[in-house]
Amino acid sequence: MAAPELIVPDWPAPASVHAVFTLRAGGVSAPPFDSLNPASHVGDEPGAVAENRARLRRQHELPSEPAWLEQVHGCRVADLDAGSSLEGPADAAVTHDAGRVCVIQVADCLPVLLCATGASAVGAAHCGWRGLAAGVLEATVRALHTPPAELLAWLGPAIGQAHFEVGEDVHAALTAGDPGAASAFVKNARGRWQCDLYALAKRRLAALGVSGVYGGDWCTYADPVRFFSHRRDGRCGRMAALIWMSRRDTPQRRPAQSFF
């Protein structure tokens, strides 16, 4: 049985902070969810989703079941250290407790993983354009209760600017209150806009005081072999961005198959 393929973030996180981003291969789901789909809300067979999630737990020796959120493109942050806060939709999660696993599911939206340089907290945020406009990154940074200068951020695979065409409503929502954000848009021949999610996220992180930002070099739309893309395929699976802390300072085990 082949191990799920994945990306291991290339960032200077503490040794006790572990993070991975899953790719399409290595699971059991049938098309159009082929094959490593961990999402239960897209119409995939429940048994296949359960097996895909079990493979992720085994491969990474996860300390607990990831907190699979009901994501709605909002800005609510689930505090995994307070069980009651998991009720209802959320588009980000944080924890200060070793042993809890934050996870975000994406198929074009931008996943942002965050950790404290002192290994005291980790978090994950689901950053599509609606979430960015609503302030999900700002809410997640606040929920970490860590000075922004002591945070690191990793930007995982998302749809690239060349393939992310949006209308005037999206342009207006993301430049409201920050005219400088217009630099993340290029007008195309149809009079619409090509939107750079990576640039928008980096701008917001910089405004918050988070200067250690890594990743941001992929396009989910342009790589159908490795990535699901909702805009490209419509009905499809999801990738997962996971982050957690170990109970001891143990370096992350890098799998044989990883892509940087």
C-alpha cells in the first residue's frame, strides 16, 4: 500500500512543531475524488473518506484525530483547547496544547499554517477571498495569543493569479480599507481581475507584524496530477493542511515522497 504523497513545509519551525499538506495520490477514493480525499462534505463514499483519514493518522503517527471543521468561508476561529468552541462552523483553528491537530481542507483556497517560534501555539486558517476579506487571518493571529513578531507563517498550495479571475465585487471587498491591496490584482482583457491570493495574504500578515512568511509557490489549478481544484474540476476532493505539536522535542520525520 503506497503511502499518501504530501508536501512538508520548508520553514524554520521548532522541532516539536509538525506540519504536512496532502496531495491527491495515496488514497482509496474513486473519481472524481481520486484518490486521497479526506473531505466528508463533497459527496465521496464515507468509507473511502474514513480510510483516507486513517492512512493520514497512521503515516504521521498523529497524536489525535484532527479537528475537521465545517468551513463556510468566514472568520470564526475554533479554540481546540476548549471543546465547546468546536460546535458550529469555523474557518480556522488554534491550539496551545501538544497533542491536538489543527486541519484545514482546501481545493483552491489558500491554507495558512502558523506557529509560535517558542513552540507554544499553532494554528491553521482557511483563506479564500471571502475569508481574507472577513479577517480570518487577523482573527487567527489574535487567537494564538502570541506577539506577531514571534510567529511564523507558511502559505500552502492555492490557485495562482493566472487562473483566479474575479469580478469587481471581489476586487472591492479586498481593497476596502486598504487601497494598496490593488497591487494584488491585474485587469484582464475581459475587464475582470486576476487575483493574487498569496500577495493579499502576505500583505495582511505584514500589516499584523508577522514577518516570517514562507511558501506560496504553487498553483492548484495548473497541476491536476498533484492537486484538486474546484475551479478547474467542479466536483472534486480536497487537500488537507495539518499542523500540531509533539509532546517532546522530536524532529519531524520526513517521508520518502515529498515535494518542495
